[in-house]
Amino acid sequence: MSRHSRRSPNLSDDLVTTILLKLPVESLLRFKVVNKSWCYEIKSPEFIMLQINESSSDINRQKILLISSKVIPSWGLEYNMLGFTMSSAEASSLNVNSQVMSLEPPLPVFSFDFSYPLMSSCNGLLCMIYSHIIVLWNPAIKKYKMIPKPDHYMSQRANINNYESTLYGFAYDSVTEDYKVVATLVINAKDSNYIVGMYSVNNRSWRKIGTIPDGYRLFDQNSVSLYGTINMMATNSVQENGSSTFNKFAIISLFVADKKFIVTPVPLEYCGNHMKLSNFANRLCVSMFVEMEFLVCWLEKNGEIGWTWTNVMRVSTLGSLIGNHGHLDDIICVKKNGNILWRKTDGNFLEYNVRKEEVTEFTLSEIPPTADLSILYAESLACLKIPWE
């Protein structure tokens, strides 16, 4: 046996695996050349899934991807182009001294487009949708895969000529070990008319799977992937005086393995303004403003019957707390220590210290104040079973 293939006599296989799981992806890629056994371990599907679970469940290992845009005049074209730049940083430790890394988009076309991108994250893979292209991208290993858009297939199957927009989701089906992209064609949002299709990465094909449950109108925001489900915020229409009003809220979850929709109502006391669904370290959360408070409500997966509400964090948000800090744009994450990180509309960041009940505002000079989109993701070794581009 060569010295390059020997394990250290002082380290058991389990201990080596435990140590490797704590390392960032960049180090794991380098350590594949240490010896054959390490390379075999790191490339094995079992280790990759362990690494995904380890990094996804630890908020300290999650990154925030920020996409910034600027208008670029396009002479001779009907619309101006948008130029995009991407950057990432550690989410949980984000502060004024954070290191910000610039990211190269997987395709040059992502640097210029007519519309803002849509993003979903699952297992360290990012599903990026621009106006005319869908790409699955793992920024940690710098690999990507293009997939066809559903427009032509879905419109033919639904026998429609026009639709308002398309909402997307992205999840991993552990039953078939397959990644699924879900496209929801918004035929008429006012009338809650939707058609849902699913793309199988393994089978390389789109398939119509049904419609959103009757009477629900989806929020125009990114869906959230967790435990084989794609979750969307929605409002429920209620008939009053001969007309429909939307005053009840719910989470609509699509279980991708069996293609079933489950509706989890939002309790009335949690209903408020600026409601957003998020995934913080493998925890499904709904954040919202309710009267004088900001609420973050956690949910726990309850088998195949949806989600159960488990905990609520209440934070005073008006007056002296954030009233002097301007308008908030979006919540980024709840850190492991319980602190809440927000993004402001002017591009600055706010961190609320739960224990001290204090707010700190800071700016990252490397991130343009025009950052339009942010999404959390965990670096992973996840790869698809089809060849990368």
C-alpha cells in the first residue's frame, strides 16, 4: 500500500468522516487529492447527503447571495437591459467587517437581461430563472445545467394562449433521488386560476400535475423548499356581499414525491402585513408585522399532513426600536443566537439584538445599495445525475 493511500492509524473511518463534514466545500475539493480513500469518501452519495444535511441545518454555515442590478440603455431595442452582479457572504456573521466574495454567473447571459431573476435554493443548488432561460447552478463547485422552460409544453397541455406570469419552485425528491423544478402558470390571479407543471431532472421532461387548491391566490414571492416540499404563501378568498375578498392566509405545500397539495392555515393572530415565508437552517418560518410587533413563527413538518405551528418570536418594531432607521425591505435570517437580520430599502443592514433589545445599523461597501434580491443557501457538494454543461 502506498503512503498516499494509507489512513492515519490514529484516526478511525468514522472520525475522519466527522472531521470532513465540518470542512467547507473548498477544502473538501482540495482534500480529494490527499489519498484515494478520502477521494472515494468525499465523492460518495452517502457523504454528499451527510454534508448537505450538516451544512443546511447550521445557520452559521449558510451564505447569503445578493444580486444587484443597474439599468443599461439599449439603443434600438424596445426595452432597456438590466446589468446584474452577484456577491455572497456568511449570513449569520454578517457585519460591517464581513468578507464579501464576488461570484461569476454560470452564463454570460445572466449579466444582461430584460427582467429581474427568480431564485430558489435546495441542497446548495440554486435554481435561477431569467426571462428566457432556467439554470440549475452549484456556485460552490462551479457547475451548472440548463433545462428547458415549460411555456410551450404547459400552454399546449392547458389549451391556453395567454397567461399573466410564471412562479417557480425547486425541491429534492428523496424517494426517486431526483431534483424537481415546479412551474405554476398564473392564468388569472384575480380568479385564482393556476396550472402547475413539474420537471424531472432525471427524466429531462415536463409534466402537468394539476392546479393550486381552489379559492387560493398565491403571493408573488419566491417559494421555499424544505424536506421534499415546495411551500408558497397564499390568501384565501371569502365570499362577502356577492364578491370575493382575500383576508385569510395559508401556506400551500406541494409534496413533490406524490404530487399532493397540503394547505396549512395561518392562525388569525399571526396574520399581518409584509408576510414572508423563509427557510432558516432547515426551519420553515413565516415573518410578518402584526400591529405593534414583528413576529417570526416557526413550523415543524407533521408527516404528510402539512405543518404544525411550534414557536413564535415577538419583537417590538415601532417607535424607538426601528422608527429612526427608515423602512425595512426584507428579513434575511434569524441567527443562531436569536438575533434578527434585516435589509433596508436604502441598502443598509439592521441587526436586532434580542437579548439587549438593541438595533445596530451597518453598511457593506462591497455590496451595492441597489441589491435587489437576496437568498440564503448552504454550500454543498450536490451534483446532478446528468452531465453538467
